[in-house]
Amino acid sequence: MDAVRNPFAPGAGSRPPELAGREVIIEDALTAIQRAMLGKASRSQMLLGLRGVGKTVLLNNIEEMAEAAGHLSSSIEAPEGKALCELLVPKINQALRKLSTSERAKAKTHQALRALRSFASAFKLTYGDTSISVDPEVGVADSGDMVADLPELFVRVGEAAKSADRAWTLLIDEVQYLRTEELAALIVALHKVNQKGLPVLFFGAGLPQVAALSGDAKSYAERLFHYPAVGPLDESDAATAIRQPIQDEGEEIDENAIREILTRTKGYPYFLQEWGYQCWNLAKGLRITLDDALTAAKAATKRLDEGFFKVRFDRLTPKEREYVIAMATLGAGPYRSSDIADALRETHQSLGPRRAQIISKGMIYSPSHGDIAFTVPMFNEYLIRNYVSKSNQSSPR
Ligand SMILES: Nc1ncnc2c1ncn2[C@@H]1O[C@H](COP(=O)(O)OP(=O)(O)OP(=O)(O)O)[C@@H](O)[C@H]1O
Ligand SMILES: [Mg+2]
């Protein structure tokens, strides 16, 4: 079919042609956003799911809804190995500058900007263009201790938003990369604005281990957030994700072709986009047939192996690769840590640091005590396909 009109969108954070199966999450987010605008208490949300399930797409969607409802929004992606405040301060500065155009909010915005300036100095941050052109406020958000300063800053921002009859929504992607003290500070800050009834909302997204990380950081995090699970799409939603974009372009796909795609992708959004994309380009006739879907499998798998899977695998050191390959030889997982140790002929304890390192890179996580699983769906199949020879399933190629 005409490649120019191909509706599918495989890619990190790419808006899908049909955002299937996320109605409940979107509805809940919209309710929270609207309640915040009315000054009513609303719960922040932490979207949790594996790689490629559509967390970033949802966060982008929520940000658009928040802006449309009258919120100011600040969105950031937590970087690996960089401090949160380096990204947060310019974003808050931007939001406050927008607020300062409101006459009613002038005084409170000025106060918030001063707190931001104190905060920035305490954490030794400077920026050229976005420098904050007010005097710092001594004694506010300037102790240099994130857990003490961030709540004071959030309160000032919340008060400024309230005085303009607006709300402030903060969105953070890849929450698992936040440092422990940053996550703790964030939780305390959200708790504080919540107690004060200020119109501040938070939407985070991250890998499943974030639930445990935030619980460890502050025990009351459990009550502070909703943790919507973002998973693979069920059969009917996955079928819609494939069928609807094709029909919207005035084309057709056979039902047995859809079934083949669902079997191969297990309903994972990233894989659905890749499969849909390849099927469309490869289809010769007027409709996409089972034959097209079978042919597309090869191209889709190749693209995923060279992109989605490879970029993740490339981040691992040789020793870490050995570990994940040993996991893959044991099946689809979750895996007992002790079984992985046995496969590597090492002790469970001696592998601890290596396991922790792979977890911190966001490749694996512990779904329950003593268990390990991949954060990338079907990663085991990729490893077997590419790094385990058929004759000896335990030795790397
Ligand atoms: N509900 C959905 N229906 C169909 N396709 C979707 C849906 N949500 C996301 N996608 C598609 O899935 C792919 C991955 O989305 P996204 O990058 O948001 O995932 P993610 O969970 O943020 O992944 P990662 O953890 O790797 O950052 C994109 O190509 C997107 O278009
Ligand atoms: Mg993402």
C-alpha cells in the first residue's frame, strides 16, 4: 500500500494513530485535572509499565488535557546521572513567567520566583537566558537540603497558580532514574501541597519498580498516588489499534491477519505499531491479508532487533550481557535469582552488584522478593534469536 499514507507510528513516544484501551486512565486523569481546577483535592498518578507499552504517549496526552483545562504544565524526563533540579528549575521558571502575566497573580508569582531563585542558588544552578531576575528570599527553599527545600518551593508555586485561578501540573517521565533523595523530596513536596489544598498535580511514568522505590522513599507514597498499570492491550483493544487506523485511511485488513498480528505481538503497543507499519508497506493487493502479515513478521522482527531491542542491549557491559543471556536461556521469566546464579555457576550473593547495576539501567526489575524479570517485553526471545546458538542454548554467540 502507499507508504506515504502509512498511519502506523512505531517509535519512542510517537503518538499512535489510535490510542486504544486507555480510556479509564485518561478519564481518571481528566477528572483529577478538572477537580484541581475547582480547587478540590485530587490524587496524583504514577503510570507504571514495561518498556514500549505507551507510558510516554499517555503522559503527553495528559499534558495536553491539563493545558486545555487551564493548567500550567511543566514536563521533564528524569535523566540518568543528572540532577533533577537542573531540569526542574528552568521549567518552573518558565511556568512562573507565564503566570506573571496575570495581574491578580503578580504578588504571589513574584514570591514564588524569589523562592525559586533561593532554591537555584542553594543547589548552585545558573543559566544564561533563563536566569531568574528577582532577589532571592532568605530563609525560603535555600537550605540546600532537597527534602526541606522542594516542598517550600512547590507551596510557593501552588500559591501563585491559585492566585491566578489556575493549577500547576508537573509531569516526570522515567521516574525510576530519579535519585532516592529526589524521589523522597518530590513525595514530601506533593504531600505538602496536598495538605494545604493547593492546585498542584503530579503525573509520573516509570518502570514497575517505581512502586517499591517510592514506598521505600516515603511510606505514605502509597496513599499519595494512584498507580495505574499500563500493560499490553487486550485482544479487542489490540485489534482496534490495528484495524481502526487502516480503515480510517479507507483500506481493509482481513480478520485472520489481525489474529496473526495479535499472536505475534501479544498486544504490546510498540510491537503492534511495528507490525502494522510493515504489513501496510508490504501489502500488494487492495487489502492486507494473512500472507502479508506472515511476510511482515520477518521485517518487523528485524526492525525491532536492530532498534527497540538493540539500543537496550548495547547499554550493557559484557558481564551484564552474560547475566541477561543466562536469564533468557531459562525461558520467559520471571526468574528466581538463584536459578540465574546456578546457570552462571556463581553464587547468588556474588552476583548482587551486577544485578543491581542492571536494575539501575532499567533493564530488569524484581516483581517480587527473590524474583527477577525483564522490563523489555519479549527480550528473552530477542536474546535467544541473536546470542544463543541453536546447538548450545547457554553459550553466547
Ligand atoms: N494505546 C496505544 N495503542 C496503540 N499504540 C500505542 C498505544 N500507546 C502507545 N502506542 C505506541 O507504542 C509505542 C511506544 O509508546 P511509548 O514510547 O509511549 O512507550 P513507553 O511505555 O513510554 O516506552 P519506554 O518505557 O520505552 O519509554 C509508540 O510507537 C506508540 O505509538
Ligand atoms: Mg517512554
